[in-house]
Amino acid sequence: MDLVPRLKNEAIHEWFDRLPGSVGIGNVRYTTSGKCDDASIIDGTQPVAACSGRIKLALSFNGNIVNTLPLKKEMGENFSDFYFNCDSDVVCHKLLLGLKQGKNLESAVRSVMESLDGAFSVTGLTGDGDFFAFKDPHGIKPLCAGHDPAGATYAFCSETVGLDMNSFIRDFELNPGELVTASKDGFKRIQIIQNPRPAFCAFEYAYFARPDSRFDGKYVYEIREDFGRNIVKEFPEIVRDSDIIMSVPETGDDPAMGVHEESGLRWERASRRHRYVTERAFILLNTERFSTIDKKINILGSKVDGKRVIVTEDSVVRGDTTKVIIDKLRRAGAKKVYVFVTFPRIIGPCFYGIDMSTYGQLIGSKHNVQEIAKIIGADGVCYQSIEALVNATGQKENELCMACITGKYPTPCAQKMADAMKKRFLEGYEEKSRIYETEEVQP
Ligand code: SF4
């Protein structure tokens, strides 16, 4: 789990011996479902496997299931040995249930797509060696397919960068609601559900995806540069009141280039990231987060002393990462600090696999822009507008999920739970767990 380890040659051969066969799936993502203690997180590592009689299934997915609680009950009623750790067990068993009932893969996948609310980009294997992938009907998370130059190997990958790094050729991005099987004869594409409302995660463009991945033929880093240009156009008066730009590495780097090109201001590489501190501050517990940010980012004092600085950031979720950086800049002598944020103000939780799953943890759910600036210690916070973000992605507004910045969720269960919890939250209710795992707001 987490970063893919560098394997030595001998280790790779050892794994080859332990895993005979010609198909395989893997996953290094931590789950956003189930218990949060270390043991449960390790237990929830994917892929998951399950069997019923002679039917065997292994499955790996990116995303998050919203209606896990009722599905958990259903799976418990259908499988006497059902063990629930997190949502991936539910996805796997729901598919297994269809196969157990005699459905072929297509109709078993249809039944998964029709009963699961949430985001799921899935890869899987059956005991008979079928290798397949499918995406939820909204296509919230990415998943692409490709092959090696010899045409001997076929692959699915969350992002194109995984194909590039293995010298594979990208063939296509899976459509929302599509099932693709891969065999020695190549890919077979079957549109299981035609959904008129795709909803690709807009946060992938600003934060989650690697900058060297491509969506619709465009590198993510190019889109991030456009984000930077957009903020310059939207806040000219702030640009006039600034001397230099710097970024919060690394997701702030590409927007900083855009800000630099559009404004003509010098981009000082005044923040440096520790090469060996690799934890993502975003996913750590509160106490760990502060010290990790402190260790991870160093400020080059002489570059900012006496300067009015624009800092480019991908997003402000809790606000504490940015607060630490601003504090360091002040201590280094920065005269003014403005923050340019490429992802618009996050006002609501994500139900689809980004671990910001309560209103309480989001600074933007209870504070306006001026208040946020005050809390994090900035002279100004300038968010890119939603309209500018959409234009830069090349998508249409109704093709993206922007639920966490608009409050409009593409799936019905998520919308109901978000609305129910928002009402309680505004009345002073204190959230104790992820919203989709809170009994009181289950539809
Ligand atoms: S709610 Fe936000 S982070 Fe979650 S999938 Fe939608 S756009 Fe992405």
C-alpha cells in the first residue's frame, strides 16, 4: 500500500515464481471506507478475493461506494462467510453474487452498476482467467486501457502515466458505464449502461492526477498551467501588488508557471520539498500532519525577505498546510502573502474516494473567503472561479463532478446524505464519522 516500492531484480524474479500465470491486478490505494486504525487499513488492502463454489473472483477498484451499509446487509444474507472490512468487499461480493446466480459477466456487471451508488473504476479477474475492467455509469474516476508495442500484453491503468512508464501505448479511456474484457485477441468493449450525465472528478485536474498523465489527449500539467493563467486574469489588482511568485510543491508548480507566463512576475523557487519525506500531508492525522508539513517544505528565506509573495496552491481543504507555509514565509520576512488556489472553495465533502468526508473538516464549509484568509494568515486568498476551471479542462460543466465545490452530487444517495448532514451540521451537530458511514443520514 501507498508508494510502489522499488524492487530489486532478484525480488522481481521471486515474485514471478510466486505468481505464475499471465494475468494480474494490483492496487496501492488506501481505502476511504471502513475503520481507520492501521490494522484495518492494511486489512483493507486491495485486491480482494472471494469465491462461491467453483466461482472465484479477485477485484481491485478506485473510488468509493456510498450505499455500503445496505449492501453490506444484503451480502451478509447471501454469503454465510461474508467478512466486511471496507467497500471493496461489497463490490467484489455483489459481482460474485451475480455470477453465483448464473448471470454471465455482462449481466453481473450490469447488476453491480445498477445497485451501487458511488464511484468505481474496477479491474478484475475470474478463476477462469477472464480479465476485465469497468467504470461506474458516471465515470467519476479515471481508468484507461493500453497495450505493449509487440501487441502481446494488454493493460488497464488508473492514469496514462502507468502505461507510459512501462512503454505501453494508450488505446482509450473507458467510457462511463462501459465493461471492457481483455484476452489474447485484444480488447472487447461493451457499453452496459448509457448514462447521459457523465461526471468526471474535477479535483483530478487540480490535485489528484499526476501532471504527466493525459485526459482527452491533454497533459494534466498543461491544464494546471492554464489554471494559473486564469487566476492572474481574474485578480489583476493582486498581481500588481506582488513582487514574486512561489509554489507549494509539487501540485502548485504547474499553476506557478502559468501565473509567471501570464503576469511576467519572477517565479522564485523559494520553497523546496524534502526528497525523502514522502507522506502526503493530506491523508495524515492532525498531529502528524503539522510536523510532516514542517519537515517536508523548506523556505529559502533570502528569496522572500521583504517581498510581496504570491503562493500557488492546488486547494485549501482544512487550511492547515497553507497556514504552516504562510507562517514560515512570515518568519522568513515576507511582507505580504497572497494565496492563488486553483481548485475553487471546497464547501462540501467528497463521497467518491477523496478522503474529505465530513463538513467539519473543511475550512470552506463554514467560512467565506475573507475569513479563510484571516484564519490561515494570508493577505488575500484568490480562488479560481468554477467557470474558468471548467473552460481550462476542455469539458462541459455537465460532464464533470464538482459536488464538493457546488453541493450538487451526481448520484442520488450521496445527494440525500449530503443534504441531510448539511442541515444537521448547520444546526450544530458534530460529525463523528464519514457521512456515508453515519447511520442517522442513511436514506
Ligand atoms: S466531490 Fe469533489 S473530489 Fe469528490 S469526485 Fe466530485 S469533484 Fe472529485
